[in-house]
Amino acid sequence: MVIKQVSLETVCGITSKLPENTLPEVAFAGKSNVGKSSLINALMNRKSLARTSSQPGKTQTINFYNINDLMYLVDLPGYGYANVPESEKVKWGKMIENYLHGSKQLRRVFLLIDIRHDPSANDKMMYDWIINQGYDPIIIATKLDKIKRSQVSKCVKAIREGLKVKSGTTIIPFSATTKQGRDEIWELMDEAIGYEE
């Protein structure tokens, strides 16, 4: 999809009601410092559409980005950040759950995992949760430029085994710096919403 226009249309906090969108949605979930904002900016060819922060755990809302009036990219709150009180984590968890469970337009969920590390307990929990809500997440292995090329397949295998992914699950190594993986992610998003050039 060629991006002609993109805007942050709706921001939902803990007490907000989810918007009744009529356009298809694809959602992105991931740990607080996994590089989600950088990924969204790379997908949109924008420098600072999604605010990257030196303080992980800043996204405490569900953000709906309208792309070309054709679809929404939905940025879910980062999870698993240590400096957040337990009560806050529970609220975010509820928010994400309500969205996954309640959105009538959600077509695909992408789960971001840092390629350099084995999946954490929070990553596993999130993966299982997405599966339990009836979605087969596509895994995006972020920060690809931070490892040597020779390590990629070993790291991808560690993610596959660490999450115990269902067979046939797609894992896309991605770098926000080199944009490697961007086209594959867009292909899957276009396919999910039934978009053809």
C-alpha cells in the first residue's frame, strides 16, 4: 500500500470506550522496549508519528492510526515494564484483552519480540493470550541490525521454541534502521484487509 495520508485518529485510555470503527484493523503488541514505535514509524515512512521514548512503558493507551481511510493500524500498550506498579499492569492487561475480545474489525495481530533475547515470561503470556482470543499472531523479530547475519536463524529458532509457536507461524526478522522486513509486513497487512493495488 502506498501511504498517502496517516493520522492518529483515536486514543483510548483505560476508561475509554473502544471506537466503533468500520474499517479493518491490524494490531501490534509487544513489550515496552521492543521497538514498536520505531516499527510503526518505519511502516508509515514517518520519522516521529509514533513517539519513541527513552522511558519504556510510555504507551499507556490504545492508539488508532488511520491509513488512507482504508484501514487502522492499532498500537497496543507496551507490556511487562518493570517500573510500572502492578495495579497499572493489570489495567493495561484488561485494556488489551477488551480490545482483542471486543474489536469487530480486527483482522490480524502482530507480536513483536526482540530478536536478541529469548522470549520472556510476559512474551509467552501475551502469545498464549492472543491465541486464546482466536488469533494466530505473526511474530516480528525486531532489532535485526543489532545481531550478526550468521546469528539470525539461531535467534529465530530460539523465538519459535521459546514461545512454542504453532507450526506454520510466520516470523519476520525486522530492522527499523535498514527497513529489512518492512515489505513483508506490509504484504501481510494488505492481505489481512483484502487490499490490492
